Amino acid sequence: MINQVRFSNSVKFFERDFCNYWNVTTYKNNTDPCLFAGVYNKEDVELINNHKGFKVVWNNGNIRPFFIELNPENMVVLKYTESIDHSLLERRYKIKKARFPIKDYTLFTPTNLGDKICCYLGTPEMRDIYGYSVIHKLEDMTRFKIIISYLGKSREDLKRDIYDKSFVYFKPIIIGGVETANELAHMGRKTISNAKGEFYIPYQSLEEACTLI
């Protein structure tokens, strides 16, 4: 049984809710089994490779170049999303497909639809990575107002100020903003995106995205 987890600093903001939901602790020692969430930098690689116990690596983002630096011994890689190509990893690592909640979603219950399009841009400094230019073009093409969600709001504020006022989520990038899609799905909002997911609606062009909206 795994009773400890370690989230990369790049996704550290998910750690507290995950630990509370699954009743596990943050990383304590390098001998007990551990779930490692995210491989984003050299520090992550070093810590995972130095872990002596059984390890499960949850790849919840892009497969970055240094992922293949992980020692495959005594390790399983979780394939959490179909949007990531794992073909390169399958030659070296043991891959297991898994889907599981990362927190309690009871706050995000269905409500009457709002009249705005929700978009997520991470942080103001990361907005270009999250597709700000595409979102800006969409805003010029649709009669609906776009409301932007950024990292850092409390769950209650996020639901009241963003989610309750929206009727759909537009996600122009494949990776990133997945948890926003999950939360809105619990509230009955679909996501327009070319990522793969049961509540995602794909589109071929911004014109088609406008039609879908």
C-alpha cells in the first residue's frame, strides 16, 4: 500500500487536496512505497532515482526529455490521459493505465448554466503557454464574454466567480487546464478541446469552435 506522495514543485498546488482526499502523507522517506506526481526537472529525476522503495510515477503532464533518465527498476508509470503519447516510454518502462480523483469534488455540483465562456491561463506569466493568443482571437469571433480563470483562487471563490457564471469551457491546448475541465464536468459544463476525454468536444478550427459554443 502507498501511504506517501511527492508532488513536483510544478504541480505542488494539487498536493494538499490529494493528501486530504486519499488520507496519505507528503514524502517522508526513501524506503516506503511512494507515488511521485510529475517529472518536470532534474530535481524530480534525482529524487525518484534515489528512492529505494517501490515507486509509482504519475505522468500528469508532457513527457519531457529528462523523463527517460528515470531508472525503470522497481517502478511503474501511470498513464493518466490518452492525450499523451506514451509509445516512447513503453519500450523502457512498465506502463499502467489509471484514472482516479485527485481531490474531493463535492463542492462542484450541477448549477444553472451561466452566460460566459470559461478559459484557464495558469498564471499571468504563463498565459502564452496556455493559449492566450487563441483565446483572444476567439473573443473577437463570438458574442459571448470570456471569463479567465487563474491559478491561486480558493475553490469557493473559483466556483462562485468563474464556474457559476460560465456555460462552457474552451481549452486551446492539449496539456494543462485538465483539472478545470474535471471540475466543470462535475458541474455539467462541457469542454471544447482537442484533448482526449469523455466530456471533451473536439474542433477543427476556431470557426467550428464558435459554432459549437
